[in-house]
Amino acid sequence: MATAIREFDPKDMAQHPDSYFRREYVWELPVRISHWVNAACLIVLFLTGIYISHPILAPSGEAYKNFVMGRVRQIHFISAMVFMVSFLVRVYWFWMGNNYSRSGFPFVWRPSWWRDLFRQATDYLKLERGHVHLGHNSLGGLVYTLFVVALGWAQMFTGFALYSETNPSGFFGRVFGWVLPFLGGSFQARMWHHTFAWGFVVFAILHVYVILYDSTQYGNGLITSIISGYKFYKRGDLKHDRWVS
Amino acid sequence: MENPPLRPSTYQVLEQHGVDRRSFIKFCTAMAAALGLDATMVPQIVEALENKPRIPVIWLHGLECTCCSESFIRSSHPIAQDIILNMISLDYDDTLQAAAGFQVEDIRKRIMKEYPGEYLLAVEGNAPTKDGGVYCTVGGETFLSILEETAEKAKAIIAWGSCASNGCVQAAKPNPTGAKPIHALLPHKTIINVPGCPPIAEVMTGVLTYILTFGQLPELDRIGRPKMFYGQRLHDKCYRRPFFDAGQFVEAWDDEGARKGWCLYKMGCRGPSTYNSCSTFKWNNGVSWPIGSGHGCIGCAENNFWDNGPFYQRLSGIPVPGIDSTPDEVGATLAGAAVIGVGAHFVSSVVRRFGQKPAQPTPDSGDKGRGDV
Ligand code: SF4
């Protein structure tokens, strides 16, 4: 049964405003770009990182003909640099972007943030449609802050400290070298770097599930929004928007 | 016969011991190389050792196994072992000394009185702090109090070995005697940490030569180690490094890779996280070193190396009380928990969706609700 595309009728829209979706430009270009660059980098970083600690490939032949570990480390380091730039762009855009770029961030001194956090958590647990957000809700903001921002910083500090070990008196050594003694030595720094990496896996599972769940629940185009930047809402939805920024 | 000068220089003492000029110059050249100095600096070392009175040294032994001394007296690079023993005026060393008892303690007190601010304090081992330090006493006094007393007027303090600089085995968990490294006991003093279990002999003599020649401490890194010897990891100069970069690893002690001398990374080698000069100087007159003989580095110059998990495993457990799992086990468990949580949520939402129609959002009149945007 083919669905006929109805002619746009302003009168119908005036009569039934609630059955029409409107759209709002939510994610600006730097947010979208950094999202995808981060995603790609994190996937590459995790896979290459796991290889570096558990090198399972065993190339045959003379050593001079192979450069497997060397190449994997090189890819790891390059993605780390790209991730850092993209991460810093996003941090910059936290201040420079529209309100949505700050939405959900743990403004722990504001009671409204805590109220929203509680509501959102219970909405998810009660499997209720709940209230609608155009930006991030408090729970989302908290998860992003812990699992991407905090972990991201932790990985950059431990990672660049380990990276600096080949040239301790170089730039990275001077900026990040203190991390090694701070954590109790190079060995401990490695162990934490490796442990933190798993945090991104946990995050990816939660993140992908929640966006699938959210966009089916709300029909808000959450998934496409990170490509196009637009999110959809019905007129009534906005009454439920607990703006937290 | 001419009377020997009151405080002879190193060279004067060596002459008395019959060391010839040639061996002496060889030693100076070897030291310059070890310290990473230009050949033009050799005369400066020669001059210092010829003219400067030897530094009086008090060498204390706390909780330790004497392996640092063993290493030191086997310093073989400079050909004549005499040079090493005679380079410094080792006035007090209760392990090497012939004298014993009150006599010896008198010597220590005398040096402290006669050369305040001039003598070097070399500490081998560390001090237990629990129960007033009673777990290590020398001549009826706790080692802790001897250390504090002797450190007060020392020109410089050298912490020999991992015991003195990191705590080593006696400070490993559960550390029943409360042993602490020297820098934790003397927080306001500058301490040269020369870690290693034991440190390489050439490193030990190199540090002393530097202090004697230049009259100052060598450049130290963030945790007090001389940069010239602890500036790089074993891994950076390891001769098996090409196998590491190629991705060719020993998988078992008797496999093909082990026979071919591939990298020991997967056998738990700590070379990538250990700062020391083993891959440069090697051991026992450059004969070999752990990795050279087919065994991974155990990281003996690194902080906490006893507690860093099994020596034959790359990563240790996470040092959080109650968790005794590797990062991978912890991570995979958390990821599994996330999958289970997400799955449970998904199933219940599907059940709910088919069980009852979701309530429609109440129609609303306008955008008013967004007023606080
Ligand atoms: S044997 Fe150890 S130090 Fe040498 S390259 Fe392999 S991991 Fe590095």
C-alpha cells in the first residue's frame, strides 16, 4: 500500500498543529565534525591499543622486512594527535557554540540539573516517554562528561606521558612527563591507560543503545541529527523540555 | 720516605697502591665516555682526580642485602678494581671495614665532626619506621636515627640501589616493618637516587666521578635519578628492538622465536617501562645482561617492581584494594555488565510496547514551555 504524499496544506497545519514535526538546528558543524572524528579515532585507538598490549600477529621472515608493531603504534599515535585536536575543538566549542553545545553539562550547583537528572533516570527506568530534550538531558550530559571528557583527559595525560618516554626531554616529556612519577611509574601509567581504554567500550555500548532507544521513543531524528544537525520536535514536546545549561 | 699528604687525592692513593699512570688515564677516559662527556673533558677529570682531596664517604647499610656493595666492588670497566675502591675515601662502611664495635662508630662520629658539609653520605638499604624503627639497629641505635643524624651535615646524599631509592622488597606489600625509601625519610634533602637491584657498577662509579670532578651533583630527573644514566629506558636501546617493531615476539621459553632471539615483550619484559643503562653498559664487564641471556627485564630499577604483578605477564592487576584482576578482565566485565543492562532494558521496553499502547503526548497549545531556553 503506497502512501500518497499529501499536498502541504497550511489550513490543516493550523488546525492540527500537533501532528506536524518542526525542526531545529541543534548540533552545529564543529560539534558534528568532532563527534565523528572522535568516534573514528576512539575505534582506531582502542583496536590498535589492544594490539599493542596483546600483539597477536606473528609476521614471519626477517625483522627488517616487517614493521607491524611499529606501524600499529604509529597509527595509534597519529589517531591520538587527531583525537586531541578534535577533542580540544569540542572543548572550545563548549564556550563558543549555541546553547545546545553546553546542554546537560553537570552544572552541579544548579538544582534544575539535579532535578532533570533524577527525572531522566526514572523516565528511562519506567520506560516512559517522559519529557523531551532538544539538547542533552542531564543524564546524557553526565555520561558524556564522565566517559568522554574525563576519560578523554585521563587518556591524553597518560597516553602522552607514555608517548614522551622515547624522548623524555622533548616537548611531550616536559608537558606530560610528571604523570609517570605521579602514578607511581611508567608501568602503573601503562596499566591505568589500558584500564581507562575499556571505559570507552562501556560508553559506546550505553551510547549506541540510548540513542537508538531515544530516537524510537521520541521520533526526534536523534540519529540523523549528528549528521545534519537538525532535530525534530512536535509542538507539544517543547512544553516538556527541561532546559539544562 | 715522604709522608703521604693528610688528605691525599685519588691519584696519590692509587700511586701508593701501584696503579700505573696508563691505567689511571684509561680509567679517566672510560669515565668521560660513561658520563657522556666530550674527549676534551678528560683532562678535567684527570686534574680533579690528581689534585682534589678525596671525598670522605660514610657508607651506611640499612635493611638490604649488600648487593649494591657487591656490584660496586666488581666495577670492572676501569680495568683496575683498585681505582674504584680507592677513588673515594671510604672511611666508614660497616660491611667492608675490618674494625668493629665502638671503634667504628667513633670513626663515623669523627668524620661528621671533622668534615661537616663535606662528606658524602651513601646509603645502601632503607629504614623500617614501624615501632620506632626497632627492626633495624646498628650498634644499639636504630638505623633511622643514625640516618637522620648522619644526613644532617652531609654534602650530598646518595641512595644506592632500589632499597634506598624505591623501597624494594622490604617495602613491598604488606611491608610489615614499615620500610621507607630514603627520600621519604629525609624529605627536605636533595637525594641522588641510583636505583637498580643492584645498580650497575659503572653507574655507581660514574656518579661518584662526576661529583668529584665537577664538585656538584649530576643533573637529576623528576624523581632524583641522574639523567645521564636513567634518561632512557632499556627498550630504547635494546638490541632486540627491531623484533619488537617488526612484531616478532617470543611466545614460549623454548619456541622458535626464543631460539632466534626475538623480542621478549610478550614474556613480560619490563624494558619498555624501565629506566636504566643495562642495554648500554650491560653487566659484569659488559659480558651480558638479562635480555641478552634470553630473559625479560624484571624492571628492578623501577618503583614498586615487586608488586607490579608476575614478572612473566605484561600487565599486572589493578592496585585497588579488593580487585585482583587485570585491566582486560575488569574492562570486559564492565562492558559485559553494560551489555546485560542495556539488553534487560531493551527486552522490558519491547514487552511494554507490545503489552500496552504508549500514552500519546498531551496536545499542547504552543511553544510557551520553552520559555527558559
Ligand atoms: S626484549 Fe624487552 S626491552 Fe628489548 S625490545 Fe623487547 S620489550 Fe623492549
